[in-house]
Amino acid sequence: MFFFLSKTLYILLMPTTWVILAFIMCMVWKKYHQPFFIAGLAMLLLFTNPFISNALMRWWEVPPVRIATLPQYPVGIVLGGLTTDQEPRDRVHVTGAADRVLQAIHLYRKKKIRKILLTGGSGRILQDSLSEAALLKQILLQANIPARDILMESASRNTHENAVNSGMLLRDQYAGERFLLITSGYHMRRSLACFQQQNIAIDAFSVDQRSEPVIFTPDVLFFPKAEALLKWEVVIREMVGMLTYWVVGYV
């Protein structure tokens, strides 16, 4: 039920849903053809405006911090959600969120984290497929990270379970320590809230930033771009996730 409600709310709040509904009403409700057409066009221009969508993303994302300012942590926690179920299966396929694991490698090399905890179960269709943590471990091993410095949590299916399962592992082996959470900037608010709900002492290290520097040029201020619509969808998805997690007590 929780999954169904969250997905339904997400679909209803999508900008593309609003625009499509406005144009459908424009065709169906002839009496109010003009107002619905104007509303649909206005929403389309709003949601595809790169300046506005970038401002939204900059507001939502947890900003990154400089590596030099970080103390040393016993464990850096890398959240999953970055591998894909693509062919061929002779390699690990990743999305743009691969910055999560790449920055973890960099932090390890800089001696800012002593171990890397990979958290994430199987998001693949086949039940016998490897967990995401196991797939990401292959990347770390290929990057010459020693196996002794790689921890895995392979049962979680969402951010809440990432926090719960990681917390059990960390409290058992690193009681009283503080950890570094490594995930995408747009995903950090919900992730931090989940880990804090589990009473885990945690600091944020945002990666995979989707926002860009503020630029006041005509192409950014006035010309629509499809990428702008994607930023809206990412932020709304995270807002819906935060709301549903709050309702059920995950944050």
C-alpha cells in the first residue's frame, strides 16, 4: 500500500501530468478551450525554463563540502541506486549517479575514510542476480581497493532500509563513531533524515550535483530545455519521498 500510494502521488504531481491534463481539457471542454490552452502553455514554459529549474535544484540539493575540511572517518557509506539492468551482463552498468562510488574511491585515496560501506540490495528483475552492493564491490576491487576495506549490506531495497540495515552493522562494529554519508546532492536530505532517525552520527558528503552555477544569459533565461523538466521531476520525486517517509515515520 505504501509503495502504491507513493507512486500514485508522484505521478499526480509530475509537471508532465499537469501539462497533458491541461491540453486534454482544452480539447474536451470546448467552452473553456482558451483558458486551458493558456494554462497548459504557461506550465510548459515554466517547467522547461532552465533558469527556474536550476534555482529549484540549487534550493533542494544539499551543497557539497571541500574534501580538505573533512576529518577522517572510520567508514564512508555509499548508497546504491546507480546500477542498471542492461546487457551485456559481462560488466557493471552505471548511471550518472556513479559519482557516488567514484568519489568514495577518491575519499579513500585521500585517507578521509578508512573503509567503504556499500549498501543496496538487488533491484534487478531476476531473483538470482547479484545485489547492487556486490556489483559495486566489483568496481572497488578493480580500482585496487583492498577487500578488507570494503563492507557490504546487501538486503536493503530503499533508503529507509539502507539506514536501518547499515545502522545495525555499524553499531555492532563501530559503536560511538561518526560516519560519512555519500550520495547524490538531491537525495541527501531524505538520506540524512533516515540515518538520523536511526540515531546514527552522520555527516553529509554530497556528490552528483545536478544544479549548475547561476548564469544570466538569454539562452538560460528564456529558451526552453528538456533538461529543465527533468530537474523538476527529480526534486518532486524526492519531495514526495520525504513526505511519504514522514507519514510512515521513517524520518
